Amino acid sequence: LAYALARLAKKRREEAPGPGRRVPARVLAQGALCLAVAFVLSYVKLFSMPLGGSVTLCSMLPVVLFGYLYGPAYGFTAAFAYSLLQIVQGAYVVHPVQFALDYLFAFTALGLGSLFPKNLPIGMAVSGLARVACSVISGVVFFAEYAAEAGYQSALWYSLAYNGSTV
């Protein structure tokens, strides 16, 4: 499905919508399809972490792929929509800033993949690292008390290990 979508979009790459321009129905449909596939894949958990978080089956790929195919305007919009879907799926909130870092910023960061239109693997890596960075900052600030329980002396190393293993 991803390969067919990529081939189709490569043939007819659309410009980003400007003020007063409508988004083509085909782009909306493909965006909805990518979000739906990503959302379903986010339920396919390979394993769950003890304090939340989980490793899923390539759930970020359809969102980054959509941004890669259609550019930053569409990519960041789809990534933000995906962040809202992740909130609906079940958010764990201890503070408004933690909520923004772990959900809004972390999943919207998947739109960074759209900034690398000639190299999908680099786009995936950058968007994944940005997502990890948001989660690590959140972990250091809001979940530092769990570091000692897990055997870490540093909240930073604990957060890097925990969040790095889920992305």
C-alpha cells in the first residue's frame, strides 16, 4: 500500500495549498488513508512499557510518508492530526506542559520528515529523533522520580533509555 501510494504521488506531486486554494480531494483521501493506517498500526503493540508507552508496528511510517510525498504544509497538518488521534487513543497527563511535549509536540514532530523530499530514511530518522527529544525532555522534567526506581542515577539517562526504546 505504501509503495503504491508513493508511486502514485511521485507522478503527480501537488503544490502546497496557499490562501484561497482548495486541497485536492485525492490528497485529502490519501491523507485520511495514511492517518487511518497509522492509527490502526498504533494499536498493534509489539510490547508495552511498565509506565506507559509501547513499541508499535511502524505506526509513524504512514504519517512521515505522507509528508514526504506532499511536502511540509500537508506533512505538518497530518502530523498534528495524528497527535490529536494519539490523545484520543489515551493520554497520560500529569501537567499541561508534559501533555504538550508528549503528545502535541512529539507527534507533530513527525512532520519534520516532510523537509527531506529526496530522502525518506533521513526524514524518518530526523522525525523520530525529534519525537524522542520531546519525550526525553518531558521525562527529565516530569518523570525524574522513576529514574532511581529503575536503577539509574541520572534522570536524563533514564529518560533517554526509556523513550529511546519506544520510538
